[in-house]
Amino acid sequence: MTATTPSVADDLDSLIATLSLERKVELLTGHTTFTMTPEPSIGLGEIALSDGPTGVRGLKFTGGRQVSLFPNATLLASAWSEETAELVGGLLAEEAMTQHIHVVLGPTINLHRSLLGGRLFEAYSEDPLLTGKIAAAYVRGLQRRGIGACLKHLVANESETLRNSMNSRLDETTLRELYLLPFEIAVTESQPWSIMAAYNDVNGVAATEQDHVQNGIVKGEWKFDGLIMSDWFATKTAGPAANGGLDLVMPGPDGPWGAVLAAAVRAGEVAESVIDDHLRRILVLARRVGALGEPRDFPAHLPTPDSPIRRAQLTRLAADGMTVLTNNGVLPLADTTSVALIGRHAVETIDMGGGSAQVNPPYQVSAAQGLRELLGDRVTVTDGVEVRHRPVAARPGFVVNPLTGEPGAHVTLTDENGGTLIEYDRPTIMVGLDDDLPRPAARAEFRAKITADGPVEIGVMGIARWEVTAGGEHFSVTVKATSTDPGEAVLRPPAHTITMQAAGELEIVAVADLRPEPGGGAGHELLSFGLLSLIARPAPLPLDTALATAVEAARQADLAVVVVGLTEEQETESVDKTTLALPGDQDALVSAVAAAARRTVVVVNAATPVLMPWLDQVDAVLWAGLPGQEGGHAIAAALTGLIEPAGRLVTTFPTADAATPAWNVTPVEGTVAYTEGTFIGYRGHAAGHAPAPLFWLGHGLGYSTWEYSDVTLTATTPPTLRATVTNTGGRDSREVVQVYFQPEEADQPVRLVGWTAVLVTAGARATVEITADARMWRRWDSTADRWSTLSGRGRLLLARGLGDIRATIEL
Ligand code: BGC
């Protein structure tokens, strides 16, 4: 089927008519890694694209400018607020405009199917309505300022294992009712200007070739008039992808289209009108983002990433979404409490996930720094147990640039003759991809200074021959590739470290020899590109010493706060998790501290559910997500109640590994079968497809208590509920009132159908009215191949997550 672009003015057609077939086809592949191909003869400028959902990284993977690092998607979504999402879209538009970026590659609106999915941190929720509404608002925020959004990844892209080749198998009902629904909501409510087709196959057909999804549903039924681009390197074919509705191959300039596609047109396999339609959609995008004709103006003087306004915005966004999971009254912390803050995540708070969502922020505030700024001497800080399996690059802050004294490092890339090619001021650089150097680099020299007392881990990461001097120590090492996967050099570079004693200031110089070895070897065939980093951090203590030190610190204080969590080893693109257990000996750390401390609060620094075997031993648990550059300030504000952590969970937390409705992410004979159908997350738990969870989607205590009364149905199609909610606690608070529907049809899962949020002062009440979303009353009739409507009978549940149902109305 060939879809046509509705409501496109004829003048675009006359522009297209001036171009040869070859040129038209060239414009359907990107120009560079993150730009589209310009065509001055028709006034088409070079459209710049940038990842992606938690900050606008710019045109480079690592080498870009410093930009704001936002809280991650699950943390933002935990506010259950379209206003918040729209605000975030607007702020990202500012970040984009500062860098002259036209399209931001987000939001990610795949669903939290299996909790093992490595990329869930980028996506909002397990619920399609919540995901779709938040996405639509985020798109509005961006596009209102003339910056394009890009919904990704279309579709059934919920896991990372073998992501470029795996096939997601799901029935049409599950596809329509669940995984396409967020795309449908966003397309119909906010008209996004682009969509990204995923890496995976869907029911045996590549997502980039999905005539059924792209042409039939998205461009046909939903009348999407934007552009569909491929995920990076995802396009496998010319004719089938072009006919299947893919408009643009990214990245460029090389790719599978070009001459092959032109030949396919000449051979009659692809109609020229299909090529014209793809190009027309590119021109429509260009017109929307101001890259057709007179180039747009980008405003000057927008807030910088370290400006006071950004700091305040990012702190508030992060703290608002933080979620109180349990609390026996110990939170918010009282004014005089002395606190033993414990854990590697307290000193190295993880503020973002790994992969293409990463950005280069100006700074990252740790929980230790944040709490110390608020509570001063009342806080002691104790490093906890090791949380990583692999070495990690040095953090600016722990390392400083010896030339400037600023957080970071000094790196010089030189050529064969020792001439300087480029200098950087950070401990991680990319060679070969980002640098646009006139000549290949032969050497990279890293210089940094640390100040530490005790054991430190020093080393280097990246494929090269290295010479390293740190204080009085010197070592030479050849760091080799460990696999033939070129992605290793960028996503998981190998490393070498030593542990040494530091006493005060220490200067580190590491020199990477990047020249290929004569005759190859040493993995040097991969040296044309890759990440290079300096490693420097406090060395993890042996387990016994770490536990004993933490226990002693906990005993000395009124209260212990243990910060635990995941790192970018688990929450990352390209890799799935294998367990929800906290890595390393973090569970043992919490139990040991809880046994010794008078009271214990656990802060979970992770975007997705973790197991909590120690839950009954502690007094409160605050889920803090991946909170962005202001993370530590936000955690401190949430713990002390300066800002209410008023989040509600966006994903159901199970009690154990695999105690969920959908678990496996490893393809079997190439396929992951979505056999649980539409019963993912809370829907499956509620239907008894998995044991009762630890915490339901929608759960979150905030810092107040609530009474619900006067619940009435004020309309029926679709149902509208009215209720009074009374803040019975001692402080002003925000309540998220949620409505679920359990249809009478036995094969239908319970589902979220609407919600609203209210801010109510202590002791006061508010009347809320929630109209259920009519789309949640549809079912896909796969026999008739169309939507039909549920009987409408069943039960409406007014709830604070399905573990706390406050009223039931029979329909
Ligand atoms: C990711 C996309 C991202 C693209 C460009 C891909 O690996 O799947 O989400 O936008 O890279 O960086």
C-alpha cells in the first residue's frame, strides 16, 4: 500500500519536480551521522538531529558541548503530569535551539514489557495510556517552539538482546491495544513531525519495512503527515524499506539506498511516486523546522546548562518525581537529626543511563554533596561496597584539569610529528568519530590531578598502547579489543587499572599510542575509532572492611541513609539485565546497616525496579530514579521535605526475579514471543498471571495521607467520576487520583483509564473529576480486522495504585 501525504501544498511538488531521480534518492539518506542531506537548489538546508530523551547531546557522541542533563524518563513520568512533560519538552527545545538543532530524537515510548529491558530507563512506563499522554505533552512542548520531536522506536522494541536481528512476535490485538497505543495517542493528539523505525523485526518483517504498520496504520489510518526515519544503521534493504513506508535512512552518507534504490525505481520495483512522497515528507519537516527557504533564526541568550534557572528547574523536576515507597514516619528528616550517609551511590550518584541517551553535563551533584550542603556537619559520608563489574571513567570533580584547576582533565591529541591536533578538557574522549581532524591522531595525552587519602584505582580505558604515570608509579599496557564487535570500542571499551595509595595531591599522565602496529595485532584494526578514558576513583574497600566501616558510621548517627542502585552497566542501550537484584553486595550493606542503625532510610538510585530483600528491616525507602545533573540536590530536598517527593510509580515492582507477567528477553530461534498479550505489568499481576507485586504501578506515599469521599459517576459514555479528596496529613501535598477499569469480559485486563493530580493544603479538601479515556473501551477485533467497543459493563476503581483501592463503582 502506498500512503500519500495529506494537506501538502503543491509548491513542494514543483520543487521535487526540478530534481533528477538520482538526486531525489540521495536526499533520502542522511548527510552525516546526525544531519540530513541539504539541497541548495531547492532551498533545503541541512537539518540537524540530536539525541535524545534526557538532554540534547548535539551532533557528537561524546565530543559535544556541555548541555543540561535532565532526570531520566521514568523519573519525569513519575510526576504523572502532562504539564511537567510539556515543560520538559519546552526546556529541551531551548537546549536544541542553543545548538541549532532542528529535531530532538525523543520521546522513547516503548513499553516496560520485561523488567530486564536495558533501555527501560529511557521509556516512560508499562502503561500505554500514561506513556501516550506524557509523550503527546512532551511533543507539544518541543514543537510549540519549532523543534521537531521524534517518537521512537516503532514498534515492539522492548528489549536489547540481539536487538539488530531479533523478531518480536505478537498478535494484532496486542500490537494495536498495547504497543501501538502510545504512538497512536501521540500522533493523534500532538502531530509529531517524525517517528523512528526500530531495529527489530515485527512478526518476521523488519520494522523499517513494515508496510502494515508504517503505511497501513500510521500514515494511513492515523493520517500521520510527518517523516519516518530509520534507527541508526537499521535499514536492511532498498526496495522493501522504501515501499514499506520508510522515508529516510539514517545515518549517512552511505547506506543501503542510493544507487540501489534508484535502480529499483528504474526496474519498476519502486514507483517514483513513492520516492516523491518520501521526499515530500522531508520537505514538510524542513518547512516545519525552518530549514526550507530562508533559514530560521535561533534565539540567542537561552539559559546555559549551569545557569541558576536551569539548576532550579532540574532540581524541582527530579525531586517532584521521586517516590516514597515505604515510610514509618522517619521521612522527611527532622531538623536536628544527624545522618550517616552510606553507599557508593551516595558519592558517585548515577544520574543517567548508558548509550545514545548520554549527554555531557557541566557537573553532576552527588547525594553526598547535596545533603552536605543542606545539613552541613550533621552528615558523615561513608563509601559503601563495590557496585560495578567493570572499571569506569573518572568523574570530573574527582579529577581536575591541572592546567585550569577546573573539574575534568586535559587531553591533547597529536599527529605523527607531535603537532597538536585538538585539545579537550574532560577525562573521556572519542577518537575517529567526532573529531573531524585534518590528520589521524597518533597519540592522546591525558593529564589530571586528584586529591585523595587512601587506596585509589588508577587506569586507562580504550584500545591502545598506553604509558601511565601516577605519582611515583609507572606502567605500560596494551589494551586490546576483547571481541570482533566494533561496538565494543564505543559502548564497552576494555580497560586496565591498578590500585595504589594516595596521600594528598597526585598527578596522573596517561599517553595512548594510537598508531596501528606494524602487521596489525593488539586489536589495532579497531583503532580508527573508539572511546579513550582516564580512570581514577577511590578504590572499593574489601567487603569486610566496607561493611564494618558502614556499620560503625551508622552507629554514630541518629539515622542512616543508604544509597543503593544500578549503574549504566545495567541501565543501558544494547544490553539487557539478567536479574533485578542490586549488583555487588549492596543488599548485604543495607542489612548490615539496618541491624546497627537506630533508623535506616534507603534511597534507590535506579530508573527501574530492583529487588528489596531487606524491605522489612528498614524504616523508609525513597525511589530516586536517575535524577540528572542536580540529582544530589534533589535527593537532599526530597529527604528533608524541602520539595515533596510526590511521585507515583510508573512500573510495577515484583517481589522476585521472574515473578512478573513477562520476563524472557533472550530470543529463541531469533524470536521473542509476546505470549502474555496485553497483560503486562500491573494488568498481568491483577489477573493472577504473576504473584502479587511488592509495589503496584501508581503507588507512592508522598508526605501526607488522604481520605476519599463522595464518589459519584457524573456521566457514562465515557464514564466520568467525581470525588472529594481530603488531605488528612500535616503538610501541603500533591495527590494523584487514578481511575482503573476492569471490564466484565473475562479475556480483558484491568487498565488505567484516567487520572488527575491536585495540590491540596494540609487539612483541606478538593473535588476532582476524571473522564475516562474512550480509547480504553475499545478492543481490536482480529476477525473483522477493526475496532469494536467493549460492553461497558464492569467495575471502575478509584485507586492509589491497585494495592490501595479507595472506591469501586459497578457499571
Ligand atoms: C538508538 C536511537 C538513537 C540513535 C542515534 C540508536 O542506537 O537506538 O534511539 O536515537 O542510535 O544515536
